[in-house]
Amino acid sequence: MQNLNLIQQLVVFVLPLIFAITVHESAHGWVADKLGDHTARSMGRVTLNPIPHIDLMGTIIVPLALYALTTLSGGGGLIFGWAKPVPINPRHFSNYRRDTALTA
């Protein structure tokens, strides 16, 4: 019964979280690409494949450790993490300030 609960939690929390992180980071690269900076596209970061966006520490280790520690201490299972930042080169933007703000 406990394994079923863990699988349910993984499906409900982890899969949508990975999808959201992937779409979020890909959107940064897509906007930069549309504004003239093709750095993210040339590095394969404008994709809905989650693998290029995974940061070992921020996407796997820290969220698992926080979830385990907060669950074991009786809390609700806190999850916090991050993905690899999308690389941009603002020198390729036609309007540095505006395009940097739009990409962010």
C-alpha cells in the first residue's frame, strides 16, 4: 500500500513539475531565438525534451533531499529546485534592454 502511495505522489507531483520546468526553460530560448539570439537553439535548448534542461543538483538531488527530509520530519513534503539556465548572448539582440527583459 505504501508503494502505491509513493507512485501516486510521483505521478501527481514530479511528472507535471518536470513538464512545467521544461516548457518554462524552452520558452526562454524560444523568445531569445525570435529576438535574434540563436545561442539556445544552436545548443539544443529550445526543445520540449526534458533531458537538456536537467541540472543534476537543482533538478534531482535538492528536490529529492528536501522532499525526503520534510516528509521524514512530519511535514508536507516540500519540493524546491531549478533547471539549467538557458544560455543567451544579449549582443545579438537589436534592442538590448527590451529584448533582455522579454527573454527573462
